Amino acid sequence: MGADELSKGDKRREAIMQEIKRQGKITVQEIIDTFHCSEATARRDLDLLVKKGGLFRSLGGVRLDTVSIELPFNEKRELLLLEKEAIAEKAASMVEPGDIVGLTGGTTTFLIARHLKRHRHITVVTNAVNIAMELADSGVQIVLTGGVMRSNSFELCGPLAEKIVDSLNIGKMFMGVDGITAEHGLTTFSEQEADIARLMIKRSIQTIAVFDRTKVGRTSLFSAAPLSTVSACITDAPVGGSVADMLGRLGVPVHVAGADQTRG
């Protein structure tokens, strides 16, 4: 019976972790309601999951620690998938025939690429190998930079990538971020990714930051660019706090995907 109970517990905690990855967080009450267990069991499960790493405590539950720990692409792509799909659809709707579109690496920008497969007469510039492969069977012209690939993000970085980007002219650049704050601007896990993103911003007419609500108010290790370099933002929920104040002062519009509203 002990082995059976352990097996049930392991399965329940695995299911809890999948739910955390799907929505970015979970509360004790949600565990009780979803898995029909006691509060003591729910709290014990969270304690065990937190000890494994990648989670931190929040009011009444836990959150996925997506800022201090970089998850592999295939794990991150499942987080807030519906919200990212809405952001991607909104971003793709802003692309017009003749546009030269820049896409940094990331799960949201990867979904933007999927939506762009339906577009014609556009060029996509990217430093992400998986984005280029996603567009390979479409009618989209692709410019893929060279460089050394980071396995967690499939992004090509380094001097070779930077040399190629520095010779290009990009119209609308959609940039994924790991964090966004008023003080530190757009931030990312990798110094190399921050460097290539900074150069892509420099070579672009417009820079549009794309991020889900979990990135707002959170700072990752390396700053890529201040908010003053951003032309617009696309997210899945209204932005508040100091980030909203700063974007408002800069006159940067914030498009809330799935909602008929634009702030800024």
C-alpha cells in the first residue's frame, strides 16, 4: 500500500507541476479543488516541488521561477500557451505585404512565425534556427543570421551573427523578453542574446516588445534595451505599476491581445 500511495503522490505532483507550467502558478486552494486532496497534502506537495527548484513561494501558493532559472524552449513553450497564441495573432495582424520583419528567439516569437506563414510578400530576419525552420515550407523569404547556437533558445549569437545583422535593415522587429521593468527595461537570461537583440533594435525602424503578464515587473540578468527604444508592446493583460507609468510617459502604446483596447 505504501508503494501505491507513493505512486499516487508522484502522479499528483507531476500533474500539479504540469498545471504550474501551463499557467505559471497555482494556489493551495486550486490544488485542493482540482485534485480533491486535503490542505495538508496540498501544502506538502508544494513543499516537495519547491525543494526540487524552479518554483518560488507566492501568496497562497507557488509561482514558476522563470526569471532566475532559464527553462529549455520545449518547456517554456507550454507556459501560458493560449495567452501567447493571442499575442502572436495580434502581432501577425500588424504585418503588411512588403514588410521586413525581425524576430528574436523565444516561444512567443516562434508562435508569431507560425502565424506569418499565411502572409505573402514579406521577409523575416531572425537569429533563431527553429523559427527559420518553421517558416521553411512557407512562401516567406527568410534571412537567418550565422553564429553559435544556444541550445536553450535555438538562437544564433556571437560576432558572426552581429556582423550579419549590422548590415541589414529591418522594418518591424518583434522582440521576446524574459523580464520588463521601468528601471531595467527589456531583460534576458543571456548576455549574448541581449547583445544581438540590442543590435537588431538598432537596425529596426520599429521595435515591438511581446511578452505575457508574468514578465511584467520582473528583471532577468542582462539588460537588452531601455523602454525608450520600444515603439509598442503586445501582452495578454493590462500592464500596471511603474512599467505602465513609464510606458505612458514615453507614449508607448500597449496592445492587450484578445481585448479591444490599446493603452498608451
